[in-house]
Amino acid sequence: MGRKKKTPIKGRSFWIYAKNDEMAVKWKTSAQKAGIPISRFIVELIEQHIENGSFSTGKEKEKQINELQMKVQQLQLENTALDKKAKMLESFASRLDEENRTLRNAPFTEKNFKGEREYEQRLIGLLKEKKFVKETELLDLLHVSPSDSASAKVIMRQLDVLQKYNLIKKSGGGLRWQG
């Protein structure tokens, strides 16, 4: 049994120079913290980069940066288009809400209305749940703007009808559910 021959060190050695003294100190300090000699530290780092595939040249990095910038521009365009679409849909929903409110309010705005009147379910639910609601807070709780006089009038007419049927009672600056 003979000794195993080692490959000559010349074929396996490299000379590495740090760009400056600060870099050399940084490398040596990091190797000491890791508890290994500087040569092994450098070998480990190189192997990790090769295994992770994270090593890239300046041209590759530039290509990646350009690709990312293109993706960012594409996403910005998509974002702008989606913002326009969202605004359009909000406008459409607002118009539908207004039309719906007008149709629901019609039975209470027409003086000679004949047929069934459908009450605002939020109004009935609010009165039942709270048992007592101050008149000054009512529109806020129903999310009706005081400047929307038509909706405010309809709510007041509904309250009048509910009071005629003894379902609510006005007392102490508020409305009490009786039903």
C-alpha cells in the first residue's frame, strides 16, 4: 500500500487581493468571528454563491435591473388602468344607489300613492335595536347626509306613518320603539 499522491498545490491555488485595506480587515474579522482561517472563509463564501446561483456579472445584474424596471412600468400601467376602472365602477354604483333611493322613496314622496309602501329596513332595524334614538342623531346613524333633503323628508314621513300606527313614540327629543 502506497501513499496517495496529492495534486500539486500550484494547480489549486489562487491569489486574491482585497480592493483596499478596509476590505481586507473586514474579511479577516468576519473569518475570525466564524472561527475559521481566512482562506477557508473565502472558499466557503464562493461555494455558497455557486450553489445558490447568486453570483452574477455586472451585465447580468444590469439585465435583471432592466427587466425589473420594465415590470415596474407594466405594473404602474396596470395600476392606472385599475384605478380608472375602480372610479368608473364607483360612479356607476353611486348612480345605481341614487336611482334605487329614488325608487324606494317614491311611495313616500307622492301624495296620492296607492299600493304597498316598503319601509327603509335600516330605519326599522335601528329603532328596534336601539329602543331609543335621538332625533338629532337619526340621519347620522342611517348614513343620510343632512344636505340630502329628499331622503331626509322621506325618513320623516316614514316616522310619521310609524307613529300613526303606534310603532314608535316621540318623547324627550327622541324616538322610542313601541312595536
